[in-house]
Amino acid sequence: MSTKRILLSFVSLLLCAIQGFAYQIQEIKVWSKSMKKPIPVNIITPQSYSTNHTYPTIYLLHGHGDNHKGWSRGEVVGKLADIYNIVVVMPDGGYDSWYFDSPVEQGYCYETFVSKELIPYVDHNYATIKDRRFRAITGLSMGGHGAFYIAFRHQDLFANVGSLSGGLDIRPFPKNWNIAGRLGAYDKYPERWEESTVVNMTHLLKPGQLNITFECGASDFFYQVNCNMHKKLLEAGIPHDFTSRPGGHSWNYWLNGIKYQFLYFSERFNDYLKEKH
């Protein structure tokens, strides 16, 4: 084969590799009746997407100070949607909502939005598998807390949950990230904080009810609360995956970690498919 033909073959292979990822990302607005406002949502559909087929769904939550576009950086999530043939839903969770239904501000009802408004909208308008076993939720930092909070409280909707560098115990941080703005000051409303921190929600879990995976970098300020969650789950006899690697609270860590979570969720989805057949 001539050098020219070798070069052309290489270029063709390169173009195929580049064109291999053809996911679509769409920004929509979903009306929230509970908050009386439209909520921006980015939705990724994989290259294979067709209304003649149905797809598992991953709800992906952003961190404090970010928005629904946060996870779109670097194309990592879009490529993962293509690889695993998954619909990815990335809602705007507010600058500092922590995904609670705030008892302080009526305009912050993000638990209700995700569980009662967003999921029905997505299942009605997209070709998703309308079954908790094929639905996962995860997120980073504030979104990691939100994913555990929503999944633990709505196990009828989710069979799979993850967290990356999640604030899985908010009590050690009473002055940080405006959590007090959502729940009220810790010294005035300690019961709200105790009830709203996910490390206190392990009593809601039963072995095998939720597939759980979470991780945190060893130099992250949330590392200890993640270790504490791991310990509580062990004590409760709840199966889960917990991973720690070198790293801190950064996008380098999260964009690497999300690859393992998509793999984990995809394997769970495939396990359920085998059960169906």
C-alpha cells in the first residue's frame, strides 16, 4: 500500500473516531408548579436515540454555585451517553438549593421538582424506560448530597444512586454554602439539619433495595463525611461501593470519577435486562 493510501486510511479512521460520538444536547424549560417558575434542564440523548427504542436514564445533579450546564463541560458526559446508550438529564438545581424543599423559601422545592415534576415530564416526552430499575441519580458535591437525599426518600423512583465528593453530612458546615439559608440557622433549627442530612437517613434503606456507589478524593474537605457514610452503611448491612483516590474537590476528579459511575450504572441496567429476559 502506498504512503498516500496509508495516510488516507489513517485520516478516514480518525474521522470515523471523531464522528463516532454524535450525541445531542438540548436545553429545555420544564415548568415547576411547586415553585411557579420554569426550570432550565439540559438533556443529552445518545447517537442511537430513536423513539422506536427505550433507554435507561441518569439524572445528573450539579454542585453549589453551578447550573444545568455544569456537567456539559469537556464533552465527557455526552460521550458516555453515546457509549452506554443512556439518556442523561441535567436539571438546574439552583445556586444553593441543596435539593431540599426549603422550609424557609417557597421558591426552593427542588426535591419536589425532581421527583414529582421532572421525572414525569422526561418520561412523557422522551423514549425512556419507565421503570425505577432503569433510572439512576448522581451528582457532585451539593449534587452528591442531593442525589442521595432524593434517592433515599424516593426509592419507588430510583433503584440506582451515586455521589461524587458529596456533602453527605451537612452538620459540620453550619456556616458554609448558604445551607442555613435553605434550612434556617443550625443553632435555631437543629432538628431540620438532623432530619435533612443524608448520613442520618440510612434507616430508610434495606439491603438490595438501592444500588449505591460513591467516592471522594482523599484530600477533599468532604472526605471524612464520606468515610462516615461508608461506615454507617457497613454497620447497617447495606451493600454499596465506596472508592477513594488521590484528589480534591475539582473538575479533574469529577470528570474522571463520572466515567466509573456510568460504567457501574450501565452494568446494573444490563443486569436488570437479563432478568427481564
